[in-house]
Amino acid sequence: MTLTETIKKNAKKSKWVGILLVIAGFVALLSPLGAGLSITVMIGVLLLFSGGAQLFLVFQAGSIGQGILLAIFAVLSVIAGGYMISQPLAAMEGLTLFLAAYFVASGIVQAIGAISARPEAGWGWLLVSGIVSVILGAMIWRQFPVSGVWALGTLVGVQLIMNGWTLIVVGGLAKNAVKTVEQGGAA
């Protein structure tokens, strides 16, 4: 497979993944509480299973004495996962604050990356995505604790839509760049 064929194939995948992200984002916006609770429970399940797997590893290896820190971390993961599953509303509030901080930090990194990439095609979309992330994160901090009920699902939905549009645009730009190269190579 040639380089241009590989880029074309991945550009098409990028656009399809972008479309799926946009759809998932709109679904989250239609039911922000349901999306937030689903995210919270899913993280709880992942923590529960990862903690259980770590405990299994510690006991299987017979390294309780040497692996005490891993065992403690595994127990904490199981407890945190169990709490998130049994108390999803309370856990969702903590996740909301964490997500707000994440959006601010990732938005700043995206904006810096966009400015560094300037004047490359598509840098503006990355900048807009970064700015939107910072604004969303700041909104959550300002409106907490009321925002804990709706914010997680809404923010994830908006972030999914923004990331989806970015992938669609970047995929389209990559596909157009390949066409330009192919047309230039044929002339």
C-alpha cells in the first residue's frame, strides 16, 4: 500500500469516527443526566474490575509482602469502583469537578498546539475546540454544585461534538491534500 493510499484510507476513517462522535455527542445532549450517570457507573465498573484484576495478580504471584503497595492500590480501586456504582449521583459530582479541570487543561493545550501549528490548514478548528473546552470547564467551576446534575453529560456531549467536527474537518483536509499530491504527480 502506498503512502497516499494509507492517508486516504485513514482520512476516510477519521471522517467516519468524527461522524460517530458527533452522533454520540447529540445523544448525550438529549439526556445529560442519563449520560452522566452512565459515565459514572462505567468508570465505577472499570475501577472495580481493574482493582479485582490487580488483587488477583498480587495473590497469584504470591507477592503480598513485596506487592503491598499494589495490593493497597487495588483495594482502593475496588472501594472507589464500588462506591461509584452504589452512589452514582454523589460520584458524578466529583467527576464533574474533575472533568471541568480536565476541560480547562486540555483546552489550553489544544489552543497552544493550534497556535504552534499556525498557518497549517485546520489550525483554526483546533483553536476553536480548545477555546470551547476552556469555556465549558470554567462554566462548571462557576456553577457547581448545581451543575453536578447536568454538567457531566452535557459537557461530554459538547466535547464529543467538537472533537467529531475536528476529525471530520481534518480527515477532509487530509483527503484533499492527497488529491492535490496525486494530481501534481500525474501532471
